[in-house]
Amino acid sequence: MTQKKGIHFEVSERKILLRIMDILMVFLAIYFLNLYPKFDYIEFNKSNYVALTLLAVYITIFGTIFELYDLQKASKFDTTFRNIVITTSTVVLFYLLTPILSPYLPEERIQIVYFYVVLIVSILLWRLFYINLIESPRFYKRVLLVGEISNIDGLVKALNTSDPNYKIVGFINSEASTSDSVRFKGLKEFKAADFLSVIEKERISEVLVASFNSEAIIAEVYHDLMMLLERGFKIREYTQVYEELLHRVPIQFVGKDFYKYFPFSRSNDNKLYIFFQRTFDVILAIIGLALGTLIIPFIFIGNIIGNKGPMFYSQERIGRNGKPFNILKLRTMVVNAEKDGARWAKKNDTRVTKFGKFLRKSRLDEIPQFYNVLRGDMSVIGPRPERPFFVNELSRIIPFYETRHIIKPGLTGWAQVKTRYGSSVDDSLIKLQYDLYYIKHRSVFLDFNIAIKTLSTILYYRGQ
């Protein structure tokens, strides 16, 4: 068999490519703009490396905040154009406000307009190239799924929404077939006998094995998998790919060998990491409470008009190691919202007041929780603390649910920035997958990533 694999970029490679090319295109545009005699605001030379480096840093930071490097959004022109305009507008604003590191304002203010337009045009041209070439089918990663019929449907639905360039072209049933009637819309089934020829004919880049029981894989498929492995073909296990692409732990696929999937991050026991995290928590809590004090008068007026009742409320939540504590929040629901008992909050919940919707969307209702952070009940980043009633209910239904309590709960977290508000058991399962991913991969880099995405949530008014 002659292996013919298509050219493709991994997720990390595309994100790095986008960042590098954005900066290179901007630098190239500034270089050509310098050829225009009347433009001297920023010069492209070695002596100006500080100003150029600052520009690159601003593009990277604000591009991340405004989702310029979100691969799903980067594949669509309309969202890409919007994000480029917002990013460059913010970059130019901050660049002009830091004259110590960036160039002093030019005498002819029209040069700022040239600078602004050039940034937009240069990044936009590169992104058009990216959307029409690199996002085209020729660069898709073509994947063949090998697994059990019962697992394939759920797995395909999850992976198809994760990465626009990750295309599952078909599957091979790894079990002894009991029926010929099982089919999935948009997914072709190939015969086990044609395994090797399908690899070549369909230009498969990767084989994804999704089997709960490796003993159930029929000998014919197992033999071909071994042959591919010996030839250096890329074969991966579904839980590894699921976690890599969706950034959550697939606990619904984990069985009695669960310990293999939870090598938790060493940061959970790293004294230096914990010290710096607590220092960061205290500093941010003090700043948050100080800012909250400044806007309390406006919230007080809004509460009188739109909430009509107590401004604050306290509620029992479960913290680290299952220890309960009382969380402090700004009230966003009507008084006695749970007079009929505890129930899930949901989208467009009628119990939420008009002013409460504003508080939730802007995340202002979370400000009093900085008090809990200062007390040590919570951290700035971690799984959201849940109420005892729902913890008891969910821990009976969802495996490993109590595992999320091995670290402090957070004001924001991986689940909060990656998915919607949990309003059902299924939503809670997805949130738990994200929480466990954070606990498993906890690091300074991931914390920074969450902080950036939280800013995006606030700026795009996506609070729930």
C-alpha cells in the first residue's frame, strides 16, 4: 500500500500560523507605508524595535481577547472582518495612549488614519487568503473512524462541531456485524475487508479508534491496524482526540480504567503555583471590591427601579473538599424566586428581572464574590460552586462529579468561558467535562487563557 496523505495543519499549527502571519503582514505593510514620503509616524528599522515589538504584543493580546484566533470564527469572513476591525481599533487606541514605548503623535493627524487603515487592510488580505486556501478542503485532515456502532453517532456529532478542518469521511465497524441496516446521515460505512484500500483511495491522514472493548475488535480489522502502525501510519485513540479538540475530558466514555484518564496537573500540589495563585486572588479581589464600591451607587439606583427588593443575597454553595460556604451575589431574580423549591436556571428565565438580565450579561452580579475570594472560600479561577441540592442530585447521576471539588471553586473558569449556563443534567455533564479538563491541565498558561476569554465574554456581553 502506498500511503497518500493530504496536506493539513493541526489546530495548534493553525493558531500559531494566524498569529505569526498577522504580525508579519502588519510589519510588511508598515515597511511599504514608510516608502510614502509623508508618513513618518512609525519607522520600520532596528532602532525602532521597542515600538514594533509593542505593536506585535498588542495585536496578539487584543486579537486573542476579540477572538481573532478562534478557528471556528476565523473560518467565516463576516465574523473575521468584524473581529479585525474591533481588534485594530483597540490596538491603535492603546498604541496612541502609550507614547513612552510607542512613537509620539505625529504633527499631521492624518498619518494615524493611514496607520489604522493599513493595519486593517494588511490583516484582512491575509485572512482572505487563509479562508479561501488553508480553510479549503485540500487542507482538511481526512479521518477514518474505526469503532463500535453504538459509539460512533455521539462521537461524530461531538467532533464535527469542534474543528472545521477535522473531517471524518467514514467509519469501519470494528465488531462482528449483526445488521446491515445501521447507517448515519452524512457518514459512509466502509467494509472491514476494504480497510487498507480505503486509506489510499480516500487519502486518509489519520485513523481514529473508538472502541470501549479492544477484545471485541475483529481479527481482520486488528491485523490491518497493526500493519498500519508498523508502517508509521498515524493511529490515535478517541479519548485523546476528544480531549485535544474539544478541551474537555470525555467521562461518558471512561470505564473501570478511569485512573488512566486522570493524571491530574502537578500544579494542584505545586506550592509555588498555589502561592502565586493566592497572591493573584487577593490582589484581584481588592481591586474588584474597590471598583465595585465605585459603581455600587449606580447599581443601587438600578436595583430600586428594576429589581424592587434587597440588592444582595446570600446562598449556600459547595466549596473545596465538599465544604459548604455562603456565596454573596447581587440579586438578579425576583424576591422568593424559589418559593416552590430549587430548580434549574435556564435561558430567558422568567424569574430574572430586567435589571437582573443586565447584571448577568455584564457579569456585574459577580462582583460581591470578590469578598468570598478574599476570605479564601473561592479562587478567581476554578469550577463554579454549585448548590448542595444539585450536587447531591448530579453526583448520583454523573460519574466523577465530586471530583470537581478537589480544588477551590472559582469566580470564572474553563467551563464558564467555553459553554452556556447549565440548565439540565446534560449541560452539567458538559460543564463537568470542562472542569475536569481544567483540573487535569491546570497551569499559569491555562489560567491566563481563561482570563482572556473572560474579558471576551464581558466585552461581548455574553454573561448568563
